[in-house]
Amino acid sequence: MEVPIIAWLSLVVVLVVVLAFDLLVFGRKPHEVSFKEALTWSAIYISMGVAYSFAIERWLGAQASGEYLAGFVIEKSLSIDNIFVFAVIFTAFG
């Protein structure tokens, strides 16, 4: 499937804006991140990813949206898997 250039450009623009906003507005003061804050930010970013799937469905159809969501869920599950691997390594050496 050919993805229109406007889809890629919009993704890049949204990512740059969100990253800049996160680093320049919310990340200005270094502080210890609480569990509640980490959970809140995780929920926000996951919600943004799911909302993007609705935009993909509107632009490119249900199949493209399903492919995006499949990749999104796989990526999230692999990142959680990495946390468990780090926990095992730190427990073993630490």
C-alpha cells in the first residue's frame, strides 16, 4: 500500500510538536518522577497513539488502521518485556 506523503509529513510534524512541548514545557524542571505521574504520561501517550489510529482509519481505511494498531500493540508489549529483562538483570547483579 502506498502511503501519501501528507500522512508522513503530518506524523513527523505531530511528533516534533509533542516532543518539543514535552521537553520545553513539562520537562523544564528536573525532578523525581512519581509513579502517578509516570502512569499519567503513559496513558496520555498511549491515548495519542490510539487517536492516531482513528486518523489513519479516516485517511487510509480500516486495513491500514488495523495494521498500525497491530504494530502499536506489538511495540508496547515488547517495551514492557524489556522492563522485565532489566529487572532480572539488575536483580542478578545487584
